[in-house]
Amino acid sequence: MLELKNLAVSYGAIHALHGISLAVPAGGIVTLIGSNGAGKSTTLRTISGLVKPLSGEILYEGRNIAGLPPHEIVKRGLSQVPEGRMIFANLTVHENLMMGAYLQHDKAVIRQELALVFATFPRLQEREQQVAGTLSGGEQQMLAIGRALMSRPKFLMLDEPSLGIAPLLVKTIFEKIVEINRERGITILLVEQNANRALEISQFGYVLETGRIILSDTSAALRQNPQVRSAYLGG
Ligand SMILES: Nc1ncnc2c1ncn2[C@@H]1O[C@H](COP(=O)(O)OP(=O)(O)O)[C@@H](O)[C@H]1O
Ligand SMILES: [Mg+2]
């Protein structure tokens, strides 16, 4: 469904990605792991059109989307849950969710999507009129995922959804990611430093180190890989 071919990105003189290639099959969950500064967020931001690549291709359903503006990419069914959630703290839960539907003008479709988000995250429905800044970290992450779902994505990218969240809610968030994939058929590219859980729920994984893919294998094999175990799974 998505294929990156020799994607290179730099921020001025800083080379963040040195020609990476990866593939995400339709219906799957693929994990990209790597430590801080490896280039994970840059990869997602480039796919979303927020950062322009120096060279390389981003093939989505067979067409090169590299260089398209972000709203065109959202329109094609790709959506991103950014690192750090980036919710609008002064707006209510409802208003935040509506921001995710900004390209949709059909009110019936919006109502239907809202109902689907609330079916996945009943907590958001209970807190619909609450100001988002007063939600817990885990609830804000649910809101960020819900907002991304409001654009009716076929392909969802999540940037470190477990970062800074209480352990109990981390478990819930990962369960919800699986539910979104299985029940709604949404393909997922998951970026995580919490490699263990990410490799548990994905079928395939890539390891990114300083802008290069150094390993790629089935998630089951990566979990057994000594190099991965010592660097990302705590030995
Ligand atoms: N806006 C930016 N301007 C300059 N350098 C950046 C910017 N964003 C990220 N970088 C650099 O690009 C590299 C990759 O960063 P990032 O993609 O955020 O990594 P990760 O998400 O894996 O932690 C790092 O060296 C980082 O300092
Ligand atoms: Mg990051």
C-alpha cells in the first residue's frame, strides 16, 4: 500500500534520512523502531507532506505522492497522529475531533465518523464537552487518534503513541491500535521507542539508526534478534 524508495531528507545541512526504503502492505501493522534522533518522526512527517524530501519516492497505492501538499495527502486517505499529541488544549474534545474532519463537508458523514470514534473511545464521548487541556495524557492520546480517524483514513501513522503515558493506559492504547486495524481495516505504520509492545502487535518491523534502515524482518524475528534485544528491548 505504501512504499518508500531511497527517501532522503535534510534540514539544511543536517541529513536526517540517507535514502531509506520500506514497505507497508495493505491491512497490516508495520513498526519502525529506533532511538531518539534516528529519523522516525522525519519519516512520518515526510510521508504526510509536512517535510519535502531531497530525493526518492513515496508510492501510495502505486502513485508517487512525494511533494504533494499535506491536505492532498489527507484527502487520499493518509492521516498522522503526531508525536506529543498536539491537541488544541483550549478547545473541547468535540471541537478537537471536528478539526480532524476539516476536509469533510457532508454532515451525515461527520456524524457517522464521530459515532465510530466514540465506539472505539467511549471515554471521549463521556468527556465530549471537556476542555482538552484538562484530559490526562492517555486521554489526550486517545483524542489525537480520534482526531486522525475523523478524516476517514485508509492508512494511519502513529508517532510514539505510548510516550509519556501511564502504563495502564499504554496497554489500552495498543489494544485500540489493534482494534482500529482489525475492525476497521485501517493499515498502520507505527513508530515507537517502546519496541517490545510495538513488535508484539505488528507483523513486520524496521530498525532505523541515524537515518538508515539497519535491520528489517518479521516482528517475531526482530524480538529474538540479539542486536535488537540489547539495544531496544532492555537485553
Ligand atoms: N525541524 C528540524 N530542523 C533541524 N533538524 C531537525 C528538525 N527536526 C529534526 N531534526 C533532526 O533530524 C534528525 C532526526 O530527527 P527526528 O526525525 O525527530 O528523530 P526521531 O523521531 O527518531 O527522534 C535529528 O538529528 C534531529 O535533530
Ligand atoms: Mg520523533
